[in-house]
Amino acid sequence: MRGFIGWRLLLLVGGGVVLGLAVWNGMKSLHSDPVRTRVTVHRNLMKILPFAEYVQTTERMNPGLSAGKRFTVEANPSDGEQVVGVISRSDERPPFAWLIGQRPGFFLDVVEPSDRVLSLTLASATDAPQQVRVLFNGHKLESKRLRSDRQYMTIQMPVSADLQASGRNRVQLDFSGVQQQRLEGEELELPVAGALRLVRFLAPAAETQLDEAVETRESRLRPGVRTISEANSNRSELMLPAGSNLGLALQLPPSERVVLRMALPRLDLPMELWAQGDNEDSQRLLRVDPEHYEPGTVDVDLSEWSGKAVRLDVRVPEGEGRVSIYGMALLVPEGSEHAEHTALTEEQPLRGQLEVLRDGDLPRLAWTQGGLRLVVDVASRSRRLFDLNQDPGGQRDVSYTRKASVSLLSQELQRAVHDREEVSHASGALRQLNSRP
């Protein structure tokens, strides 16, 4: 357990600590060790949770629905013969997506890798015989000849846990050919390979119990912040359903002590907290199990990353139920110059510069802050990070070693885009960025 119970996990007892957040009143402690240093609020983290990264294991996906667009890249017809992606048809019954180009694909999110079955319901869109090869993170799963009458068929393929990555996974469809066609609503002819109606990614036992019914709406609980009304007031609460992960990046104050505090009113499943700084491996700081749990507040010492960028991941495994969190905040010692009394009602201002590098529906965006420059290609979901202090020309990508900084600048970019009308339509796509390429 890495010795974290003794020194990382500090839990609140009684009223010996000035909370600064009234929402914690009446909550019971999870542990008997008192916080010996009086602390106060530095920053209310509930304000930035809407811009954090949320990953939930993808179980079902219809690429023709708006919910399915989180996992696909819409084709840009202006790319000509090189166009690759999907064109969603949400108004069709059932909804589906045209597969454009010879090697289109989509993404699947995984919180915890485990053996699963990938099921694709798709059809050929060519007059000539069509073969499709399915790759998962570059590994071949299956090669199959599609029906020549352009009717849908279902392909099922096992995907072992060792082929999966925690975070975003790519499924690529390599077709043997395409056919130039002018689709309804499109001005140009496009290289169309096929049509995709439904994707399922489930445990083997669950897959065998499903019929061929196509989902036409999104019914699964999604992670995110919601508003709870109680006692004539509202409060924000983070809801993490089974099989989901919250990724939150923070620039910690250079204080002698920094503490993360959160209240846990509901815990149906185990919850783990992991941390990762730049040039570091991720490490687990905390695990709370339902069988040893009573509703209360939990404090976690983050002083190891004082003055640095750190990425926090809150993970909830597969199962039944959810985890609820509210009152999440950073605390520093009372009297510290880093105590911010406005933190309860106001979010810290943005301190970077946003640039639109290319016009288009999904432009490339850049965010420069504190000597670091993040460049995001929204269409491909790719991110590059440059340290302008060490590399003024921005030639060397350091994103693979500085995960915390990538997450932090991505989060700040998401906040900036949210308020910029000319690029606000990229906001939804940016939320799907994952820091584990």
C-alpha cells in the first residue's frame, strides 16, 4: 500500500478544523487521525470540474447519434480524395454513419482493461466485393468479407485485456475498396466504403445476452457535475457511475502544505485516487471501499507536488452503482499567503493565450501559458506540448513525458474555448481529449 495510509490519508475529526465550506457541516469523519494544522480554502475545485476529463468505458455506441459523435471524427468533404472519417445520419431510422475513406475508424474508452467482445454491425457501400480488416490499437482482430447486397451484418471479435489501454483506444477499419458516391445532402462525391450502425464492447457473458435491437437513444448514466436541490438551496455534486474516471489537472500553490478535501455522500463501489506529476509514473494515494465506509469527508496530502502541476484521477471500477462527491477543494494552512477568500464564489482567472491556427469546423488550437505551449488538432484528438523555455522554436514535443502539464493546459484551453464564439463549437470535441495517447 506504499505507506500512504499513515501520512497521505488525513481525515477530518469533529469541529477542530475551520472548513470554510458550509456544505461539509454535519458530515462524519472517515478516520480518527486529526488534521493538526489549521487549514483554510485555497480553491473551490467544483468550479472547474465541468472542464475536467471524463472517461467512461464504452459499452455501446451508435455513431449516428449525437452521443456517438464523442467517439468518431466527422469527415471533412473539402479534404478531397484524402478525406477519412464518418458522416452521421441521425435523422435516419435507425441512425447510422457512412464510413468515408479506405481506413476510417472510431474510439472506445476503457477505464479498466478486461477481456471483452467487440461487436460491429456494418454494411458494404460498394458494388464490388468488399473485405474489411478490423484493427484494435494496431492489432488485427478479424478479416471478413461483407455481404454483396449492401445489407447489414454483425461481426463479433474477442479483445483480450492486454490489447486494451486505460483511456482512449482506437478501432480502425481497413476496407479493400471504396466507391465514389454523392451522398444525400453532400455537394461533392466522396469515397464511401460502408455504413456503421452499431458498436458494442462488452464482457463476453453480457454480449451473449443481447439481441440485435439497435439503440436509438442514450440511456446510460454519464459522469459529470449535476445540481442537487436541498433545503431551499442548490449545490454542485460530481457523479461518477460504475466504470468511469475523472481526470483533473491542477497547478498547486507553493505552500508548505497542500491538502485535497472532498465529501463522499454516496459510495456504492470502491473509489481510488491516483496522482501523476510531470516525468513521473502515476501512483495511488487512496482507496475507499464501501464495506469500510461511512459518509464523511476525506483529506489527502498533496504537499509532495507543492508548486507543481499534478494530474489527479478518481477511478470507479465496473459494477453496479455510483460514487458521489461534493465540496472538493484545495486547502492550505491558515494565514498562508496562498489562502484565497474569494475561492468559494469565483474561479481563478485564465492566465494564458488562445490562438486559432487554422480556420474550419474543427480548427487547430494553441494555448500558451507559463512558458508552455499546447497545440491541439481537434479533428484527430492529438496534442503536442512544447517547452518554450528550453525550446523557443517549439520543435520538440514533450507531451509523452509531461502528462500533468498536458492535462493542465488542455483543461485551461477548454475553459478558454467555452467563452470564444468563433471556436466554441470545438468545446464538445475538446472534452473528449485523453492524455494517454
